[in-house]
Amino acid sequence: MQLAEHSWPEIEAYCREDSLAVVPLGSTEQHGPHLPEGTDHMIAEALARKATERTGYLCTPPITVGVSSHHRQFHGTMSVDPPAFRDYVESLSRSLTEHGIDRIVYVNAHGGNINHLREVGRRLREDDTAYAIEWMWNESIPDLVDDLFEHNGPHGGPKETAMIQHIAPDLVREERIDDAAQGGATRMDEQELRHHGARTFYDAIDNTENGVLGDQRDATAEKGEVMFDAAVEQLVALLDWLDDKPYEALAAKPHV
């Protein structure tokens, strides 16, 4: 059920029966020379929409800009400061609870958002406002991703390339895939990421000149469809699990 596409009486009817909402989030940032800047929020919205179409749960409009300062050297990247992002997501979440929502799933497709979404969830749980959790699509199917790609890469690599080939094929610059692979960092173990136990990089450009990590050349729309369907299955299962839980079982435990 897409919140933005329904009237308030229809949302009221939903909230009389259900108390779960899905919030898709991503980023607007560089994804190499071959993928659109909206890659992350497009993936998150597509997964959230498909899962809520299947289940009937409420889905909000997507949050399209996240915490992406580590991609700032590449043109077009948009980012918000972490405190502003956390406060915005928390405020949006609290607005949902005014209508009876007490459990929220953040359908996330951007690694830079993860820790901040988990912190928001902690805040909401600690003051007994709602139970909110972060769900990252590729973390729900890690073995499948590893099986499909030799060098899947954490950013702009074959898994994201294949997902966009599946959900928005016209936005993939297929003629630039070879350039993306040859100009990026194919293998993470080729990079000097740590020295004497310390992580010594801050920005994406420290590790890759063209913004991508991984080898995109074995990405296909067919592999994207396999991942998409598998991730949707995981998300549907999570939503049903969460909906079945009594709120008391999700709330923070009292002090011993």
C-alpha cells in the first residue's frame, strides 16, 4: 500500500487494522561512470514497493538523499550531515507513530546510512515510541551475491549494476561498463586499506579513481532479477515476522 497514492481515509482504515510501515531509503551519489546517481534509492524503493504490494503493508515515499560525504569529490553527489539525517528520519518516524504505527522497517540500500538508522531505531525504542529496524538488501542474501559474482565489490560493482539492469535498464550506460571495471578497483584486497591495524582511508576516491569497486563485467539483468526476487522474499518474511510479534516482545526490557 503506497501511502502517497492513497487518501487519508484509506490510510486511516489501514491504521485501524495494522501498525507496520516500510520506509525506503538510499542516497543520491556517484556510482561510477555507468550507473545513475539514484542507484541506491531506486533499488530501495523498488524492493519496498514490491514487498508491500505482495503483503499490503504501508510504504512511505522514499528518502532519496543520505549520508554520502565520502563520495563528495565526484560530481552530483548529494549528502546531508549525519546529525541532520538522523534527526530527519527520527522526526519522520515519530510522525508515523501519531497515526498508530508502532513498528517500522527502514528498507535501506546505502551503506553510509546503516549506523545512523540503527541509532534512530535505538532512540525510538528507548523511549517506547516504536520498534524500528534497518534492513539492507544485500545483507539479506550474502551467499547468493557471492555465488553470482567473482568480485562483487561494495560500491558500483556488479551487484548494483545487475540490480539496475533489472529494474531500470535504460539508465545503465552499458558502453561504459568496461571502462568502469578497468578504471576502478576490481579487488578490494588490491587496495592498501589498513596500515598496522588502522583504517587509513576516508573517501571513496582514496581507493578508486572512477568511483567503483568490483568487476561489473559479469553483471546481467538476469542475475539482477535473481537477487531482486530473493531479497524481496527475505523482506516479505521480515515484515510478516515483525507484524506477528506482540509489541511487548519488541519493546525495551526493564532495568533488572
